[in-house]
Amino acid sequence: VTQNKLGDHEFIVKSGGFIDGPSAGMLMTATMLALIEGEKIREDTTMTGTINPDGTAGPVGGIPQKIEGAKAKGKKRFGFPIGSQRSLDIRQNKQVDVVAFAEQQGMEAQEIKNLYEAYTFLTGKKLDQPEPVRESDMALGEDLEADLDARMQRMQSKLMQRAAAFDAEQKRTPEQVTSLVVPLLNLSLELLGKGKNEEKAGDRALGYYRYRQASALLSVATLQLRIYRFVVAGKIAEALNALRTEQQKFERLLAALVQDIERASSTGTIGGQVNAVNALMSVQMATTQMQIAQGYFNAIEPTIVKLGKATTVEAQKQGVQQVLTLFALPLRYYALAETQLEIGKDQLQTGLKEGKVSSSSARVVSELASVYTSAAGAGLYNVDALVVEQIAASGRMSEEQASDVLAQNDDAYAMARGATRSAKVLEMNLERGSMELALMELASGVLAYSYAAELVNKYYALHVDSSTQKVSKPRVLILQLEQARVQARQAASLARKKLGFVPSSARFYYQMANSLAAQPEDSDKLYGLSLYWMSSFWSELAMALG
């Protein structure tokens, strides 16, 4: 917005009274912008609303009471985020129109869509707002389309071969195992079919996404089939050894991919470094998934070994069922980790020659990484305070137990918790002060921040149920998607103006977000929203590196 680097300014914010969440995010951000720009804040004005990673406003609750509080402090003008015009008045215990409510209080209330509108509302001044690029400017382009076609052809062939091998193997497998794994195979084939249909219809981004989903599910089913067969045969030691072999395989694949990423980043181009960060985020995700799997496995291994030593027939029967149940979660993460490495390898192949040689230094990239890491920590703190503590209280459990419950229901929370730890493991073998280490730190910070932002928006702004993952404010989600779509094209406009191109990662994420935003499932829409945010980020990162 200001063309300043994220680390150029540092602010200390002090507040009084009761603080219950991130609803002052937009107010604080617009205020800091005013300080940077040297503009004064109108003393009669305040606002509420969270701020999303792309600068759009996120909804909040309790607006009538916030208006009353603002009036008590002498305020005359009150801003509220888009989608929140109707809010619960706890005094009347009913939904009210906040614009009419403010008028009754002798105040003016105005809806705020984004940071630009927030700044104008607070200062009376306007920030230069870029004109969004056209939809056609966000098209994949011939090179990326050809790359996706090749990816999908490889994935489709590999999926069909693996599905055929799985089908032959499961015919020789006890029903106790097939009843658990065949439904995953069927769902994988269903997603494969959807991917083919989307590809034929010309939606490459969505087709590729469905192939990725199918591949992940088939990987889980295949690993479960292999391990579960050992378990039902009473070969617990063989099952444990098979898992250790799986981990060794992952480590070999990881080392090879990291070397490929180092070579890509060494090209020095803006596109090469952007795609290196993109691939490194997949490496971070895969490493985090493997660490989650290993954590679950370490916790259950003594129990599994003990169950494997049962002597009576009945005890052995019960033990097998318990072992199958215990293995389910770690096996899922083991399989997903390997699939994520494959995605990272794909991501690395595009955009390497985009743009000129980057002028950014390792020090600047490290400073940028520290900003995202700090923001991620604040976001996770909010999630723990807003969601984990509530789960602990309602379930009469410790916060540590509640955190584990949320992690089992929400992959994003599990991944956010582990992202920083996995980064430290990956950074151990990289040279201090090198661009490779700086890019790894940046990937880690951005990954943790993106998950944290997604979680805050889900649980605070959209009131997603932590157990069912259903959105209770679907209209607000639609409004967020519309705003995020515009913001992604504005960020692309700035990138094109400064660099002469829109990064391929920004265009690819944008197209996939467009497709997912149109799907009926809440999970697809939520992922689409996070992809719009990431599309904006890739454009912003390219500018920072340029």
C-alpha cells in the first residue's frame, strides 16, 4: 500500500479494558498507515473489524455494544466491516441494523470493505488504490497450461497404475482390512473422475486440484493396506519396521527436493526465488506432516507393542482392532507428507525465468521472514484464546488436551502448531546468512502466518464449528471471496506495473481460487479464500524481491 518494506517500521500498541479477540485489527492497521503517511486520525472516529492477509475487512460480533462504548468515549462516527450490518444486540437479545442503531445513538455508521476505505474513513484522505488487472491478465497462459497438462497426464497415469495395484492387492486381503481402506479407494477414484471431467471442461486448475486430492487419498489407502495387513496377521514388528522404512524413504525424497530448490533459487531471477519459496512451503508442510505422524506414532508405539504381545485369542482379537484404530492417524500424515513432496516438485518447475535478476539480499528476506513469523505467533495466540480455551472449558479438559482435540479435527491447526518446529529442523544444514536459509525462513513464516490467518477468520469471523467445520455465516464468506478476488487482481496490477509481469504462482492460485469459490462445499470455499490471499502474497513477494 505504501511501498514500504514490512520491516521498515515498528509499533508498540497499548490498550486498556477487556480485550477478547482480533476485532481491532483494521483500526490498528489503518492507524499505523496514517502514522507512516504523516496524517492525523479524526478524533470523532473509530471502527471495528479484523484484517485479512490481503487487506480486506473481516466480520466481528457485538457491534451494538461497541457503538455504545464509542459513544461513551465521545465518538461520532463508527466503521464496521462488510457483511456485519446486522449484529446481535445483547441487551435486547436480537439482531439489529447497526446503521439504524447508530443513528438512534446520534452517531454515523459506515460499512468498511478494505484497508483503503478504512484509511479514508479515519483520516479523510485517500490512498492511491490500484486499478485491478483484467480477468484475462490472470489467465494461466500457454506455458503454465502446458505444464499443468503434463502434470495431470503424469498424475492420471500414476493414479490408474496405483489403483489397479491396490485393487489386486486388496482382493488377497482380509475383510477386516478392506472394510477400512476400500472406501478411501472409492473416494479417490470418484475425485479422479471429477478431475478428468474438469480437465475436459477446460478448468485445468480445478482438474489439477481434484487429481491432487485423489492422489492424497490413494496414498493414505495404500499405506494403510500395507500396514494393516501386517497387523491382522499378528506381525506387529513387521508393521513397525515398514513404517520406519517409509520414514527413510521420505527423508531421501526430501533431501533430493531441497537440493533441487537450492538450484532453482540460485538462478537469481525473481520468478526463480518466488517459486523456490512456493516449493519450500510444500517442503515445510511435508516435514510438518511427517513430524505430526512421528509424534502420534511415538505416543502409541508402547501400547501397540504391548497389544502385540497378547496371549489369549480374545485378547489378540481385541488388540488387533485397537492397533488398527491407533495406526489410523499417524498413517494418514505419513502418506500425506510424501504426497506433499510430489506437489513441491511440481511447483518448482514453473516460472523460473520470470523477471530480471532479484536485487534483494538475504538480510532483507530474513527481515521479511521475521515479520511473518511474529504475525503467525499472534494469530495462533488468538486461536488458542478463542477456540482452544472454549473446547477445554466445555469438555472439562486441560488446554493441552483441547489443543490436541482441535488438531485432530482441523488439519490447519495441526499444521500451524508444527510449522515453526519443522522449520528449525530443515534450517540446521543451511549456511547462516545464505539466501537459501533466508528463503527457508520466509517459507516457514509465511506458511505459519497463512494458517494462523485462516484459523482466526474461520473461528472468529465466520464462526466455523470446530467439530463439524461448517460455516455458520455463509453470506459473509461469499462477500469475503468477492473482496479477496478484487484484492488479488489489485496486487497483480502493482506487480505488473513494477516488474512487467504477474507471477505464475499468483495466476495459478487465482484460477484455482476462482474454481473453488464456485463449489458448493464450505471446505472448498474456505480453501478458495486462502488461495486468493496467497495469490495476493505472491504478487507482493515478487515486488519485495524485485
